[in-house]
Amino acid sequence: MKTIIIVSGHCGTTMKAARMLAEKLGGADIFDTKDDNASFDFSSYDNFVFGSNMRMFMLNGRFKKWAGKLKKQYKSKNVYGYLIGCMETNDKALAKLSNKLPGNKGVVYAWGEFVTEGVSGQTAGMYENMKKDSLEKGKDLPHIREEELEKLAQLICNISRHLP
Ligand SMILES: Cc1cc2nc3c(=O)[nH]c(=O)nc-3n(C[C@H](O)[C@H](O)[C@H](O)COP(=O)(O)O)c2cc1C
């Protein structure tokens, strides 16, 4: 069973989740869409896992691009996905991510983190305020839901075990 995790994030959380998932799987290769490596060979992988973060209620553009570009390659393989965002729930976005991965065997919302690195102006201020508000209300700050990644890893392993 060979797995490739195709990561589309901005500030590192989506990549962090990919590394956690790879560890739970007992190993997986990671492809960062930021590298935009058109000559990368995906042909030897049995499992394709796409990870995308969210910004302004939208899935990462690079996720959409690569999910489309690799469709032929993963059509006859197993495809999965995970979503990263700071909202506690993100059902609509998760449904959109699922739709972009036709035939997928499972998608999870792994939550995320408040990261404002490289984000400036009003947006950074907005996120700092959300963080302050959560802290004041004693709410959990967004963090990667390891149990969701565990669920995904188990699904991938169970399905792989039944491969011919
Ligand atoms: C400009 C900006 C817009 C964001 N918009 C959303 C959003 O619409 N929904 C959401 O759940 N999270 C949103 N987030 C939170 C990020 O998805 C979250 O911080 C995530 O952990 C970032 O992943 P990354 O570190 O891989 O970029 C936004 C973050 C930034 C900086």
C-alpha cells in the first residue's frame, strides 16, 4: 500500500496534519502543491489523500487545481480528503471538498489553528479578535483534531487490507 498526501495550505497547518496522518499510516509520501512540480510521478500510488485549508469560505485554489489535474490518475485508485479551517464546524465546505473528489472513500474535517503569519491588515486583526474572544469565553482554541486523522488513517488501512 503506497499513499501520497497532496497538501494545499498556506501557513503550515495543512502540512502539519499531513505529517500526523503519514505517521498514523506508518509512512506516506507528501506532495506540496506549492512546489507545483508537474513532472512528479504519481503512478505508483494506491491511495491519494488530498488536504486543503480554507480562506474566506473557499477551498484552497491549488487543491481544486490538483484534484482536477490528477482525476485520471486516482480514478482507478482510492481517494480521500481532509479539510483544515478555524471554524468549529465546516459542513458545507467539507461537502464541497468531497464533491471535488469524485468516488472518494471518505473525507474528514480536521479543524485547524489560528495562524496569522504572513497575513496582514484587517484580516490579521479579525483573526486576532476571534482568538481573543475564544480565550475570553473559555472556548477551545482551534487545534488539529487528531481523532479525525486517526479515523481517516484507519479507513485507509482497512480499505487497503481488502485490496486484491
Ligand atoms: C485570511 C484567512 C482567511 C480564513 N478563512 C477561513 C474560513 O473561511 N473558514 C475557516 O474555517 N477558516 C478560515 N481561516 C483559518 C485557516 O483555515 C486556518 O488558520 C488553517 O489552520 C490555516 O491552514 P494553513 O496553516 O495550512 O494555511 C482563514 C485564515 C486566514 C488567515
